[in-house]
Amino acid sequence: MKSKTMGAKAYRIFSLIVITIIAIGFAFPLYWIITGSFKTSMAINAPSPQWWPQEWVSTNYEKLFSRQTAPLWELAIPFTKKVFAGPVVPAAVRWLINTVFMAVVSMFLTCFTAAMAGYALAKKRFIGRSVVFTLIVCAMALPKQVILIPLLREMSALKLYNTIWAVIFPIVGWPFGIFLIKQFAEGIPTEMMEAAKIDGANEWKTFVSVAYPMIKPGVGALAIFTFINSWNDYFMQLIMLSSTSNLTISLGIAKLQAENATDFGLIMAGAALAAVPIIIVFLAFQKYFTKGITMGAVKG
């Protein structure tokens, strides 16, 4: 019995060491970016790396926030060419606001539509249900580049090209999100839904009071996936956005870099700034993320 206890303790210690090493390996790039953003150009390009800045400077962030300017916000009046612009701020601030707005709105709209669609496909019986789900699964394997030209023409026809909405709307109908929520909705007991209907609940009340609490972990996991997917969708942002005031933080940093020689300090400052919202979102939804992944794996 004592040998088993010692063996279990040794296994836990070994597992903790391995997990710690892996965690350090994954966290090291973030550490390198953050510390590198406070280094001088000479320190960054030194032959031997400085693991800790010998001299902390804010030059890279000063360059990031001083190279270009843009209005804090712009409001276009429908059916006119009038645009009301806010106060002028560093372009990096506007880029960060654009990116956060794009990712947050995409996250909420995708979770909302995926939750309802996944619930309907899992618990409702209607003609063509299997065909619709098959098409959604097939769409998951369809590269975005294949539909780029029709999508671009559609956004142009809707007068949405070169606006944040041109990046948001293509993400909202994410097939993976519908597939993920459907897997969770399959586990909703039919008896609970029937009991809610007997109590007089309509379809919306049943979804909100019975279905949503049970698929909430999946929605939380989808929120993180959508936020990161939208934030990192550089290709779609590059195609749909062009004007300086509508750029995202990644496009803005790339544009600044293209105007100058390679400036790793500026790149690291922009990357560190762009990483902050993702870290905040992950910390806020991490319990749903973990629970969602484990439950989805069991049900999948």
C-alpha cells in the first residue's frame, strides 16, 4: 500500500514537472514579445540574446503611437456622403478599437446564431434537416479562399467593402460553431423540453430557460474560438479593409512596417498590444473553454 502511495506521489510530481515545462515553452514567446517591446534596437539585434532587458525604454511604443493619426470614430449617414468624425487620436488606438469591436461583435453574433441553429438541428424535426446538417459539415472543409471572389462582390454590392462589417458578417455563419453547439444540444433531455411546453412556455422561453443553460459551456468555448479566429483573420482583413482609419491592429502594424526598414521593436510593441485583449477574453471564459472542450470530446 505504501509503495502504491509513493508511486502515485512520484507520478504527480513528474506530471507537474512536465506540465510546467510545457507551460513555460508556450508562455515564452509571449514573454519574449513583451520584454522585447521594451528593449532598444541594439539589444534586440544583439548577437547574443538578452533574456532580460538591461535598459527599459518606451521608444517602441512611442513610435507605435506617433507614426500616424486617425479619427477616434466615424459615423456615416445612410444614403448620403456625409461622415461625422471624432477627435484625432494615434492611429494605433483606432486600429485597436476597430479590432476589439470586430472581434467582440463577431463573437456575440456567432454565438447567438450558432446557439439557435445548433439547437434547432439537434432537437427539432423538419424536412431537410439531415441535408442542412450535411451541407454545414461540408462547409467546414471549404477553404475561405474558394468563396473569396463572390464574397468580395457581395460586400461591394451591399456597400460594405472597406468597413468593419465586411469582416464581421462572413464570420457570423461559422459552420464549426453550429456543429459544436449541435453536439451539446444533443444532450438536452427531451422530457425537460416537453415539461416546459406543458407549463406553457413558448419556443423562445424553452430555448432560453431550458436549452441555453445546458449548452452554455459550449457557447463559452465557441466565444473564445470565435474571438481568436476573428482577431487573427489577417487574410480577410487584408482583402476587405484598405483605408487607414478602418485597419485592424495587425494590418496597421504591417503597414507601418512596410513604410520603414525592419523594426523588430515596433513589431513587438504592436504584437504585445494586440495580445492583451485575447488574454483578457481567455481568462474571462477559461472555465467554459475547459468544460466545453471536455464535454464536447465525450459527446462527439
